[in-house]
Amino acid sequence: MTHMVLTVAAILFALGIYGVTTRKNAIGILVSVELMANAVNLNLVAFSQHWGATGQSFALFAIALTVAEVVVGLALVVLLYRTRKNVNIDLASDLRS
């Protein structure tokens, strides 16, 4: 059972990496990063069968960190949209001061 869960998590992580490397839309990149974080959480929960409750505790902590990352990422997307009226990542390099 654990091997199947780890395989699904590896596939989700690979799809997330593919999404980050191929997307130009900032929202699509954030969704791909979220997919990768959820794959890591799935791994932690799968390994908690061997560690006890420690893996689930790490997964809850990782979810809290992911929520904070999404909030910062969405704030940057809103800033990009307000200044450029577009969420294309190529335009983000123009925001350097």
C-alpha cells in the first residue's frame, strides 16, 4: 500500500515540476508549486505509517508553510497584475528597482 502512495506522490511531484518549467502564467506556476507541496505532504503521511504520528505532524506543519507561501505568491501576482495588467512571468523582471 505504501509503495502505491509513494508512486502517486512521485507522479504528482513530477507533474508539478513539469508545470513550473513550462508555464509562463504566474497563477499556473503557483498551482504547480502547490501540487509539488501536496506531493511532499502525501509522502510525509505515507511515511508516518513507519514513524508513527511524527510524519503527520510534519505534514500539518508543511501545510501551514504552504499556506503562507501561497499568500505571498498571490500578493506578488496581484502586484504584477496591478502594474502590468497581465500575469505573464516574463513581465515580472521589469519590476526590479
